[in-house]
Amino acid sequence: MGKQINVALIGNPNTGKTSVFNALTGLNQKVGNYPGITVEKKEGICKLPRGVKAHIIDLPGTYSLNASSLDENVVIELLLNKNDKDFPDVAVVVSDVEHLKRNLLLFTQIKDLEIPSILVINMSDRMAYKGISLDIPYLEKQLNTKIALVSTRKNNGISELKELITNYKELSTEPCMNASSIDEAYFNNLREAFPNQLLYKLWLVITQDVNFGKTDRKTIEDVSNFKTKTNADLKRLQQKETIKRYQFINDTLKKGQTIDLKSAKDLRIRFDRILTHKVWGYLIFGIILLTIFQAIYDWSGVPMDFIDESFASLGEWVKSILPEGAFTNLLAEGIIPGLGGIVIFIPQIAFLFLFISILEESGYMSRVVFLMDRIMRRFGLSGKSVVPLMSGTACAIPAIMATRNIESWKERLITILVTPFTTCSARLPVYLIIISLVIPEGRVLGLSYQALTLMLLYLIGFGAAVGSAWILNKVLKIKSKSFFVVEMPNYKVPLIKNVALTVLEKTKAFIFGAGKIILAISIVLWFLASYGPGDDFNKAEEIVTEQHASDNLSEDELQQKIASHKLEHSFIGITGRAIEPAIRPLGYDWKIGIAIVSSFAAREVFVGTLATIYSVGSDEEETIKNRMAGEVNPILGGPLFNFASGISLLLFYAFAMQCMSTLAIVKRETNSWKWPLYQLVVMSAFAYIVALAAFQFLK
């Protein structure tokens, strides 16, 4: 078995770092969080020549080692801490051929840390298109490194990069410039005070407020106290350092890079004029959203019906081949319907992630951020708040993590508090099943009523987020300066491999993450629905038979009455009856009440809960949708899921904080229980009032 080396992928945002990571690792990757913090950690395994394996970690995008946001600190923490298990044997710095000058700033800083480094110049297939030519031997000599020209789109240069990583011990660790010349006297004193420490590492420790994990705290405290200059002087030195690095980079690129502007063909400016236009930009964005929601409905109908029918048949098949008993009932009435209630929505969720991934890969999402900044400023948000709000359509948890890119604490806090209003994919199962029950299947202008309803729910959620942000901006008395800077990457055709890996990874995380919760809750719910206290439950057969002795019921009808009586007097039925008075004004019965309470663990559990409750004691081979459609309102008569109760339920889930995981993340990000509890109370109260008003008005 060959040895394993640690490889850190580092680079500015939008340099194609993720594409290089995917090209090296393929499916051998996983996504988690850094220990103790909610910054996404992507890592994978790459097989290299001569039996060597590389553990590759894709670090958050950073412009320099002068960190301005929390996720950029992750990069510095790792590069300064040799005791970290992920400390790199070799750093692979990914740059973009069109922005080499800016990307090299980070590279020169990493070289000063004397870590073996490889420079990847990505998107090399665009060199001819942009009129760019590079003198690679000259650049390698000036930068004291080896360079890999890579095009992940055409799969060029990846094998050469793997070879360079394998031979990392041959790389020079010498810096490519002398940054300490910005103030030789100061740095000489620093070198004399700490002769055994790396000079540039000392400088970073002095100028950064970084949590260094398991490194020697005493040494770091000593270095941090070595501030013979004021903070203002240190900032001026940092500026001098940046200027000196760019002088070196400019001198290097004068000979190492040639750009023939006459041969460069660029339609980007024309596209930007349209896509960021103050009228057409919003119109195009709206059309794109409408198209996405229509496609989610049209494309996923067939696979959804197949999954729904398959799980119904599977439950009946299990009952037919296994002997009668508690275990068979648990499988057929608890686990299978519960899982079926979430698996059925894999097609829609996969399509949602597909479209979001395409928008990000193509470079369009950055234009949306720029476009929306004009609106967001009026509501106390930044254009950067759009990224969490948009990614909140997938899941509020990573969306709240994404607020770490927002420099202003006030804007970041407001974004954290309002992001749960945006419609996440966990709400999608609830929306889709209710919409299919209460919204007719007609079309207007080629768009189905159901797709328009779904689009409207997304817009309502976004509107609630923006409206509550405006209120919070007025209420919160927090002084905070903010600057909006967004990078506009080049437009590009999305890489099929990147899109496919994103869809696979995100869908898998959603299914397995939700699946664990749903499986556990399904088992608990089945037990609570299958057993109960006292004679009302234990003697249900005798009681029901006696009550309907003169009704001439068929055997099937009698068994259905018995099952219904048992369910009503089971543990779950008693619990549901207890909370029914509070939810009856909203048009819900006790079964929906149980689903609402259990879905606080995760919103998508709502459908799985109803699937489990409706399956208990049912011998009919019916889908969950058919069972829900057949439910009768015990108070008003008629279908339980009618237009009034359906709209009420949709609005309740649009506004309610039905996710304990999101509350936990908000607590961690704000370092206080004050804000998540505030969210829970305000959002739940608002959801109840709106749902109540909707039902009372529409009934």
C-alpha cells in the first residue's frame, strides 16, 4: 500500500478550483464541516502515479492571506498549523489564465510560508480566444515553482498535474521575492526575537486574529504581543506588502505573459448590459425562475408516479409474503410508507439542484447578486445576501453558513434571521403534495396552475424575507459599515461533470440526511399509532362490531372502521386530539396536527408522517396521495384537503420555523440562543395568524 500525502487546493473564488477538485477526485469525495465551525469542508482521494494516494482538501476561496471573512480564516489556520492532520505536504494554487495578475498575489504569499507549491493555470483552452500567450519556463524560473497548464473543460493537463503532485519533494520551497524589505529594521528585530520561527508566519500571526487550534499557544501569544507598531502602522505595512508583491508580479508578467487585445473576442460586455439591465435583467430572471418551476413539474411527473405506486405495491407485497405480526406491520405500515413519503420527491429535488448548479456554473448567479444589490440595499441587506437567500432554496443550513462572506455584522445577522423564510427543498415535498390535492390541473399561457402556485410560494417566501429584513434594519441598533464588492466571472457553458457531481452530492446529502430522521420518526409514529391504552383500543373490534351490528357492512368496510377506531384511540390519536382545538380554526384535524408537530425535526417529515398514519391498518393498495385525497373533514364534512385548508397549510409552512437543525445553526453562527428563540417565536406566531386568516376567509 502506497503512502498518502496531503494536498491543499487553494485559490481565489471563480478560478475553477472546484472543477480541478472534481477532475482529481471524481466520485471519491465527501462534504462535511471543519471541526467546531460551520464552514463547508470538501475532501477527496486521488490516485497518483507509482501507487501514491493524495488526500485532497478543497479550501474556501480566498483572495489573499490577509483574511477579511471567517471562511478565509480557515485557509490561514491550516497553512500556519503544522500540527493539523490536514496540513499540506504540497499546496496546489489554482489561478485563472485571464486573471493571472490578481491570482498571483495569493501564490506569492503561500510561497513565503515555504510550503512546496504548484501553480495551476486553469482555463488554458481560452488562451487563444483571449489572445493570451505565456512563457512557462520563464514564469517557473521567476516564481520558483512548477506550472501546470490545465483545462478541466477539455480534460487537458490533469495527468501532468498528478505527476507534479507525486514529485512534490522536488519543488523549491524558496520564496520568489523578499517581502520583508518593506521595513527591514522591523523585520530584523522580529527575526532576532524569534530566530527559530518562519518570518512570514510571524508576520501573519501579528496581523491576523486567528484561532490556531492545537498550535503552541505560548509561542503565539508571545508573537502576538510583539507589536512595536500601532494597528494603523501595521495596516500601512500590509498595504506596502501588497504593493511590493504587485510590483514583482507586474515585472514578472511583462516578460512572461503577452496579451494581444486585437485577437480577443469577448461578448461578455454585451451580455452583461442585458442581464444586469434595470428592467430587462429582472424580467429575464423572472422568466428563468418560471421556466425552472414549470420544468420541475413537467419533467418529474412520470418518475414520481412510478415511485409512489412502487412503494404502495411494496407495502402490500411485504404484507403478502411475511407472516402476520408486529414486525410485518412495522415494515409495511411504518418504515416503507415513511421512506416512500420522501423518496417520491427525489426527482423534483434533483431537478431543483440541477438548475441551481447550472446557474452557478454558467456565471449567471453573480449577475443576479449584482442585479439584486440595488433592491437589497433599501432593506438593510447587501447584494451578497442574495447568495444565502438563493442557496436557501436548497437548504437553510448551508445558506446561513454562506453569510460568512458578508463583512458587515448587522447585514450578516439580518440575513441569518430572514433566510429561513426562503423556500427550502425540505418544504418542497409539503408544497407538491398539497398543491396536487387542492390546485386544479388547468393551464394559462402554457403554464400550469400548479407550477404558478409553486412559483408564488417561492416569491411569498422571498418577499417575507425581504420585508422582515426591512423591519429588522429599523429595529436593530447596530452600527456597521459595509462595502459591496462582487466578482463577475466569465460566462461559460456548464461542465456536465461538475453539474452531475453537484446534483448527486446535494441530493444524496438531502436523502440520507432526511432519511435518518424520517426512518426514526416513522418507527416511533408507527408504534404510537399501533398501540394504545385502555379498552377503547384493546377492545376496538368488539366495540365497532357492536356499534355497526345493524349497518350490514361488508368485511372490508368493517375492518376499515375498526382500524379507524384503533387509530383514534391510540397513543398518537390521543395526542392529536389534545392539540386539535388549537389547530381546528386553521382547518386541520388531529392527524395533520401530529404531522406538524413531528415535522419540527425536519419539514419534509410532514408527508412521511401522514403516509405512516394513513397506512396503519390499511389493507388497500393505495398511494399516499389517494389516501390524503380521501380524508374527510370531521367538522365541516367534505374533503379534509380542500382549497381553504390547503392554502392555509401552504401558508403555514411558508412562514413557520419548522426545522430544529436550522435553529441549531443559527445559535452557532450568532453564538447566542437569543436569536434562534426569537426566530422560532416570531415565525411560528406569524405563520399561525396568516394560516388562520387564510382559512377563515376562504372557507
